[in-house]
Amino acid sequence: MTISLSDNFTFFGQFVVMLLFQIGGIGYMTFTTYILLNTSHHTSKWRERILNAAFAIPKSIELRPFLKSVIIFTVLFEIVGTVFFYIGFEGQGYDFWEQLWMSLFHSVSAFCTAGFSLLNSGFVDYVSDGWINFTISFLSIAGSLGFIVFSDFWLKLARKKHEVSYTSKLIFSGFFILLTAGTIAMYFTEPSIVALDGATRFYASFFQTMTAMTTVGFNTIDNGALVVPVAIVTILLMYIGASPSGTSGGLKITTIVATIAYLRSKLKNSSDFLFFNTRIPDERVDAAVSTFIFYFILSFFGILFLTFSETESLEKISFEVLSALGTVGLTKGITGDLSFFGKAVITCLMFIGRLGVLTFGLAMSRAYVKNENEEEQEQEKDVAV
């Protein structure tokens, strides 16, 4: 943010901001598809293609119950998060309504991994507060892991015979490995974290890794002070992100896995795309490789444009660009000092990142698909005649 929400926005303005990132978190396509399904009882092939690209829905999960679970899980987690935040903000000088609004706003912001805060210093003052650290992490991880994973594990609990999908297992295990590795790296290598004592050191290292991976964008330490190796680790975590079915940005764990499977297959001259002896469908691999290439191109040109318009170091510019494309919100402290052109580039990257690079690419190709379908229809008419 380049301005303070609490100082420059009225309650109504703050509410509008919260409403916008709530809609963005759940997803424009989720809302419209849900409404469409409940009014016309069907959805177009095009919309299903977009939705499956955005959420990577396993074939074992039906669309209508899935969309309902998106709404239900979101509301439940945000209510629980509001209660947790309210307890955490107790005794800090807020009246009832102010404390309730602070709790609700930050609960929605954390679950939707929006990163907007009504606190001017973010959560830096809460670096040693275990309850607030836990609440934000709980909500952000729940939102970023996503609706597919929770729906899958919920079905497993409700129906013992239900098998957790390979996608959910992959997302969960990949997220756990990256979160653990990142926390260890931060704990032992970042001077500003090493200087902290006891549990606070663990809170800070875990939170810094979590906020980059879930792309929630909250911070409990000064990102501007990060040493270069730790900044690179943070960039990598922001680049990867979490789950394709969640509220986080980034490239997604499943995309990285499918791209690795593709590379491995080509090196071995094999026609099968395998990861841990499980075959990944060709269409998933095609989507992943397309996303990876598109993401790389956007990152490259974003960094290139900012090196022309800004005077900051390559490290800070790279951090800013990857944070924007991953819709993270973390910064090395240069956002407010960017030129008009620089801010325009960052805004465009955030917009594309929120839509999802593959979804954006599919949307761009819609005109081509439409024209192609029209040509096919004309050919069918000719044959019929």
C-alpha cells in the first residue's frame, strides 16, 4: 500500500476495500459460475475450461457441491478468524465496535491472502505475539491451500471409503516441505531474525516463510532489511505460491510439479509425464508449461521495464515485480517511491496475477477459440448441405 487505510479511508471506504478483496479472494469466476448454475442449471464449456484451469479441479469432485463448499468454507473460516482476532486484540484500547471491525477486516484479509491492514506498521508490533501469529497463519494457510484440499479431506472424514486425490496430496506435501525448508533457512540465515530471542525467533522465521508462500503479504519484520540470500529465498517462495484452488497467487505448487515432470520426461525421451510414479494427464502438463512460460515472460518484462524507469537495485526491483505478479504485497520499501510508469506496471502485473496467468492467457485466446468454433460450424453446414 502507498497510503494508510486507517488514516485516509472512512469506515465506508474500508468496507468497500474489504468487499473487493473478499470478492477477489473467492474468485470472480466462482461467484458467476455459482450464480449461473443456480439459475440456469448449466454452465458453458468455456466457463468450465476457465474454472478448471483456475482451480485444477480433480474429476472426482463435482462442480456444484464444490462451488457451494467454497462459499461455506470461506464464511466459516472468516467467522472463526474474527473471533480469534477479537481475542488477540483484547486489552489494546479499542472499543467494542472498533475491535470487532478490526477483527473482521483482518480475518477476511488474511483468509483471502489480501494483505491489507488497518495497522500502519502492519503486524511488526506483534512479532512476539503467538496468538496473533497463529491466527494469521491459520487463516492464510487455510485460504492458500484452498477449497479443493479441504473438500477432499472433508470427504475423507465424512466417508471413509473416499480416497484423497493425488492433487490434494501433492499440494499438501509440497506446501509442508517448502514451508519447513523456508522456515529453517530464515531461522538460521536472516540476521534480523537471528537477533530475536526464544519463541519470537521461530515466530518470525515461520511467519516470513508463510507470508511469502501463501502470498498473504503481512509482515512481522522489516522486509527492507532482508539480506540478499534471504530476499532471494523469499522471491522464490513468492514465485511458487501455494495451491491452484486457493486464494493465494504465484505459479502454484502443481504447476511446478507438472513442469518438472515435463522436463524429466523430455530428458528421458519418454512420452509419459510421471511424478513419484504417478502419471500426470497431458492436458495438465500442457497447462502447467504454458503457465510457467507465460509467468516467466511477464516477470522478465516487468523487471526490464522497471530497470528503465526506476533507479533502485535489481534485487529490490525483482522483489517488487515478483511480489506484484504473485499478488503478495511484500515490498523492500520502494512501492511508494515508484514513478507513475512503475506503479502502472506493478498494477498491471497485480491484475494479471490475481486473474491467474493461465486464466488471463485463456481469456486472451477466447476470440481465437470463438472464430475457430464458427469456422467448424460453417464446415458442418457445408457438409450437411
